[in-house]
Amino acid sequence: MDRLLAIMARLRDAESGCPWDVEQTFATIAPYTVEEAYEVADAIERDDLQDLKEELGDLLLQVVFHSRLAEEQGVFAFEDVARAINDKMIRRHPHVFGDETYAGLAAQKAGWETLKAQERHGKGRAESLLDDVPVGLPALTRAVKLSKRAARVGFVWPSVKEVMEKLHEEVEELEQELAAGDVEKAREEMGDVLFVVANLARTLDVDPEDSLRFANAKFARRFRYIEARLAERGKRPEESDLAEMDALWDEAKAAEKT
């Protein structure tokens, strides 16, 4: 760890460091931080533990980079980041490091949320229950987190049935705007549909980002099947038509079920 910190300090040296690293800021590095987190998730999805080791290193480098930027500004250093997360983990696990006892996992989760709420209040973030749900999260993930916060105070559809009814309602409203040719209102209704889908995922205790990643992978796998079968026929997709490609899609789908 000391070596990594020293490497980052050298890279950021204004005279002998790397010009690219020297010119970076929190804002310019932030997109790379998000990207590296997704690459960690991708390695896990592929069950590639060797790649996971490397991607975790890349993600750790992002933490070190941000910490170095803050240290140069005299705000905090990597040691402060490590100390803060150590303290937080101990504080949020009183049943492990203290005298607290929880009657089951549900009670433990409730206790965790209570502790988080107390921390938000202590930081002056208690104006709204939703204030510290990060705007920069993927939209579906943020929708789930927003609805979870609201659900804690009873602002929630009581069952899957009610959520499905709301979903059908929003789809109908989208269809109406499409029929009317109002693209801007259709865009808004599309957002409402996706928000209800995120609520449905929360109700089912399903991660919508994970579900969509799975669907993306499935689509890519089946489309590659179409490309391969067309290639056997001496064709490319642009030389085919929807009927032929749809039939091949059904073949790929049937093959996955056998």
C-alpha cells in the first residue's frame, strides 16, 4: 500500500511526474472511477477471478488518486479515508463490535438504516429523506434507492399487484402520447414507466441493473447467433430482413432451452 501511495505521489509531481496525471482533477477522474467500478462488476458477472483481482486494483488506484488530490489541497489523505471507513464499519456493526443484539437479519437491516439516518442528521443532511441519494447513480439504481427511502415512511404500493396495476396505467399513458404524436410528453411518460419498473424491482427484491445486464447479455448472445447463422448462408445482417432474423432469434431462444 505504501508503494502504491508513493507511485501516485510521483505521478502527480509537478516537475517529474506524468503530464496527464498532473493535470487531472476530481471532476476529470470521476468518470474513470465509475468505469472501474463497472469493470469490477463485469469481472464478477463473468466469474473471472483473475480479472477481478486486476480490476479491484484499478478501482483501488482510483481511491488513491482522489485521496492524493485531496492531500495536495490539505483536505485529507488516504490514511484519513481508511480511518473513516474503519470507524464507520465499527459504528454500523454494534452487534459485532458492541453490545447490541438484533433478532434476525430484518432487525439488523433496520438498525443499519437507523444508524445511517442518524449519521445523515449529524452531517446536517436531514432536510429531506431523499437529500443524500446521489444524483450521479445510474438512473434505475437511483430510482430504487429513492423508492426505498419513501417506502420507509409508508409511501409505497402495498403489494406487487398494485405495482403491476400502476405499470399498466403508465404504459397506457405512454401509448396515448405516442398516438397523439407528442414526443416530449412520451419521453416523460417513458420515464414514469421506467420508474414504476424500478419500483417493481424493489418490491421483488431484484436489482434492476443486474436484471438489465442479464437481458443485455442475452440479447447480445442471441444476436451473435443470428450473425453466425447468416454468415453460414453467405449473408450479413444488413442483407437479411426482419422475418429471417426473427426466425433465427427463435432458433437461438429454443436452443437455450434445450
